Amino acid sequence: MKDKAKDDVQVSVVMGSDSDLPVMEEAIRTLTAFDVPHEILIASAHRSPERTSTFAKNALQRGIKVIIVGAGAAAHLAGSIASQTLLPVIGIPVDGSPVGGLDALLSTVQMPGGIPVATMAIGKAGARNAALMAVRILALGDEELRRKLQTYVDDMAREVEKKQTALEERLNREKQEG
Ligand code: RP5
């Protein structure tokens, strides 16, 4: 039988446009890898303000725990959502604009005091970290998720060791070959 509590959506992944999807897929992939139930939505702060507002105002009541928001250009989406909910909002500046996402970074990170948006790095690294930040928040009350997070961190450390070994082998080979 399905465990209903575990199947309930815990994270909303919101993006300003379908053009943000290639970046946001990194967050979606990571949430999927951790088996975190999530939903994916398109809502624009500028083009569909009412849709954005309805989502933000209902999210807490729907049982959502964390909202991940990606937007590019004059990226007001994360701040707009954060202003209409008490849930933690994690922002990802999407790097689709001619200025490489710097506009989105400043629009997302420079929130006036009082309405926080936890802003990640520009682009795919930020999207991956947004999902990992959501997992860290959820893991505070979920031992199984905390164990998965520990395995993820341990695997990364092992990867570095492997790279070190591969590098040493290559340098030794090159030395022997003269
Ligand atoms: C933002 O404007 C979106 O988040 C997207 O990054 C950017 C461009 O949107 P499109 O013109 O590609 O739909 O609101």
C-alpha cells in the first residue's frame, strides 16, 4: 500500500517560462534522485501575476514545505512569491539573458529587508543546489532523507579521491614516457 504522507507534494518547482526548463531540469533531476515528491509549474510575476499570486497564497495550506523558483532577466518571481507566503523560498537566477544572468541574480538576491529569498548561484549549479537546500530543509524532520544526503556527500568525496588517483596515474605515466 502507498504511504500517502510520503507521496504528498513537498516541494514546488516554479519557473517564469518554459524557456527556463533546461536550467530547472537540474533541480528536478536532483529532487527525483532523492525521491522528494514535487510539482512543476510555470507562473510569471509579470505575465501572469494573478496565477502567481493564487499559487503563492495557497501553497502553505496545500502542504507544500519548500518553494524553488527559477526566473531570468528582471527576475521578480521568487521575491513576489516570497512576499505572499510564509514558506521558505529558494531562488535560482536563470542565465538566459544577454547579460548572462547577472540581471536575474541581482533581481533575485537583492530583496529588501523583511522578505527573504535564499538565492543560489546563477544557472545549473544554482538549480542543483536549490534542490539540495530543499532536501536539507526537509531532512531536518526526515531521518531517511538525512541518510540519503549523507550518502550523496560521501559519494562526492569518493569521486574527488578517484580523480586524485587518476591524475597521479596520468602524471606518472607521462613521466615514464619522458
Ligand atoms: C522571465 O523572462 C522568465 O523566467 C525567463 O527566464 C525570461 C524570458 O522568458 P521567455 O521570453 O523566454 O518566455 O520571466
